[in-house]
Amino acid sequence: MAVIVVGYVPKPEGEAALRLAAEEAKLRDASLVIVNSHRGGPGFDRDDAVESEAQLERVRSALEADKVEYEIRQLVRGLDPAEDLINVAAEVSADLIVIGLRRRSPVGKLILGSNAQRILLDAHCPVLAVKAAA
């Protein structure tokens, strides 16, 4: 069975990526692996964990209603989200990675780096980049 890995954040770009990944999973008769990556540390406390779990519960409900086979991996291990996504995709031999994009200023890209760029360049499989609706 084909496997699609999707990077999910509870923002418009993450929701757009998840929607498209679910559609692709149905078309390809594939399963989804949803990766929700957090760096962790003092900026990610108990309240953040509870909120994140509630958001992922909504994802579970939507995918079960759509009858999409899925697995959710919530990762809090200090890695960049790009690194987590690439590692999971390699681990499950993903056929496709789906990521959401947001518009960033040139300075924002320079200071923060670009997870999307890293995924596009370093992934072992095709990457589908999705923009959130305007």
C-alpha cells in the first residue's frame, strides 16, 4: 500500500496540506502518516501539549469520517520540523510528502531558514507543496 506523509500544523497551511493529502490518499488507495512536530523545550509546556492533542483529535475525527487510513505521529524531540518530516518519510518509505506553504518575507526566510526548502531539496520522494486558501 502506498504511504503519504503530511506535515501538519493547526494553521491554514497545515489544514490545506492535510485536506489535499487526504484527497490524494483516497485517489491512490494510500495510507496517511501525519507528522506534527514541535521543538519542545521550555516553550512547549503542558498547556501546549493538551491543546495540541485536542487539535489532533479533530484531525482524527475528520479522517475517520472520510474513511482514510492514517497514523498520527506527534513528535517533541528537539529537531527541526523539516528533519522530523524527512526522517519519518524515509522510515515509512513514503511515496509522497505533502507540505503547506505560507508566504514569508525575504528577511524572514534569511533569519529563520526555510523548512519547506529543506524538505523540497532533501526528501527522497516527491514533495507536493500546497498553499492555503487566500
